[in-house]
Amino acid sequence: MDEAREDRLEELFEAALAVPPEHRTAFLDDACARDAELRSGLAALLAAAAQAHDFIDRVACPAVAQCTDDVLGGAATTVDDSHGPRVGEHIASFRLLERLGGGGMGVVYKAIDVRLGTPVALKFLPAHNASDDAKRRFIQEARAVSALDHPNICVIHEIGETEAGELFIAMAYYEGPSLKQRIGSGPLPLSEALTHFAAVAEGLQRAHEARIVHRDIKPANVMLADGGQVRIVDFGLAKISGEDLTREPKAMGTIAYMSPEQTYGSGVDRRTDIWSLGVLLYEMLTGSRPFRGDTPGRVIYAIRYTEPVAIHELRPEIPPAVAALVGRCLEKKPANRYQTVTELLAALRGIERDEPFSRGARGFRALLRNIGIPPRR
């Protein structure tokens, strides 16, 4: 299809979306006249968009809104924990200090361990989500994360149950902002973005070695702890390879960071986390998400069918090799992405060979060493 025809199709598609569904057939007949090919292409696009909206209405909104803290990766989800613990209460050896937030898979409080006098984060399974499946997933999170001894993954201290039968996980409490808050101040310098990116990737590499797929990598789930330590938190949607979770909702994750296969409710593997890493780095470098829309359905449409604004258009100083690395992560087909985080980290090491950056190779090699990635000789 030539560029002019593509532009015409896109123009008609946007116009058709504004037409009430019951009037779209007449719109197609009038707008496409005798051009059957154009009409067929437009009808296919509208059907795909309708499928995306229907998917959100039937599956993703209930599942995603409950399983994440923000449906589009931006707005907080209100959680009714009126029957749960309250600030000032004592739970086991912990006293609750303040509510930090929460979603359908957990409400998190800052607490103090009265035995040691150290702060912790307590994550409670909300009463409204206390089904057997939810409890199993909650326990799965604790077991999965506690088995991952890595400096870029949150530390789990213990799992317990209140007298009222509420499950909770006691985790390390990290001072410092989330990556989401950091990005809120604008795009990150290249060195800082790559530092955080490498840290998250290395944490995921350890998780993948343990057959664990996070499935919800996003800035809100990356903490920038004091001392420059980067920690991946909230493994509430983690999938353990081979685990039988057939009754879980098919769509899991925050929509803006979902991979195309996630939006279809398809099976996911470690390449889904690699997609999310690409979204993460794009957002750190540009200050905006690569796939956007004013409705959840349009976000999903963008994820499935459109390409993001090129990084060099937003930040011309970003090396082409870095932009290419992001693009490889964001390939629509999983088979076209990096297949492992190990491969992705190797590509990051190889960026020093990028020709436009060769004149500053010495500085870039220093950057690679600073983020713990020895450059190739």
C-alpha cells in the first residue's frame, strides 16, 4: 500500500472511530464509495479496534484494574480496604505507620518491626480478593521473590497471617523515590537511564534463571533506593514456568506496559519482560510512553499495530545504537525481540561499536564500567 493510501486509510479510521457504531456501515459505504479494497481494510481496522475495546470491557479492566495500581500506568487505583488493617495497629511484631498504596493484589503499609526497630513494608491481601486462587498467587509471590537472592530484587523477610485470617508479606522498606516519580521530573540523562536499565535487566535475568516471569515491569515497580541501589518490587503477577494457574485471568499487567501477546490474553514468557524493558527505557529516555491513547482500547491498538515516535525525534543526542536496542525490545513479534536478557545485556555491551559513538568511545566505555557491564575488547 502506497503512502498516500495509508494516509487516507488512517484518516478514515480516525473519522470512523468518532462515528457511533450503529452508523459505521453507512459511513463506510459513503466514505469508500466503490473502493472495495479500501473499505475492506478500514473494516478490518475497525473490527480490531472493537475487539480491543471489548477485550478491555470484558477482561482487562476487571483484571488489570485489580491487579495493578493504575490501569493506564498513570492514575492510582482506589482500593477499599475498610475491613483491613489500620495505621497504628499491631500485626504480629509490626506496627503500621502509614498506608503507601495498593491495588487489587495487595495493600501496602509502611510499618516498624518493634523487635528490631527497623522499617519494613507490609503487603496485605485485600479482603475482597481473598479467594483461594488469590491466596495462592499471593503466597506464590512471596515464595518466588524470597528465592531470588539478588541486589536488584526486593528482599522478603517473612510471610504471615493475621488473627482475622489476612495474609501478609513483610518486605524490606526502601527509602527513595520510585522510577515513576523520577521520570515525572522529565527525561533522564543517558548515563542514568542506562544505569537503571541495566540494573533492572540484571534483576530480571536472575528471575528468568529461576523460571520466573515478572509480567508487570513498569516504573512504579522499580524503586531507586538510597545509595543508588535499584530494586524491582511487586512480583504479584509473577508467572512460574510450569505452574498450573489455569484459573487466573488471561490478561495480567498494566496496559501501557503490556506486550502485544499480553493484550490478546496469550501465553507469555520471558520475552514479555523484554518488551516491558524496552518500554521502560523508552520512557526514561523520552519522558513519555511509546504507546498512548485516550482510552484503554486505543492504547491496546497502538501496542498491537503502531510504531512509537522515533527516539531521535524527541532526543536527537541519543545514540542510534541505543535507539536500535529499544526498537529490538519493542518488536511486535516475540521471535523478533532479544530472546533472553543475557542476549540483551550483550547487545548493550556491544553498543560501543556504534559508529556515531566511536569518537567518544572512551567515555562510553567508562559508562559501561559504571553500570557494571565491562565493554568488549
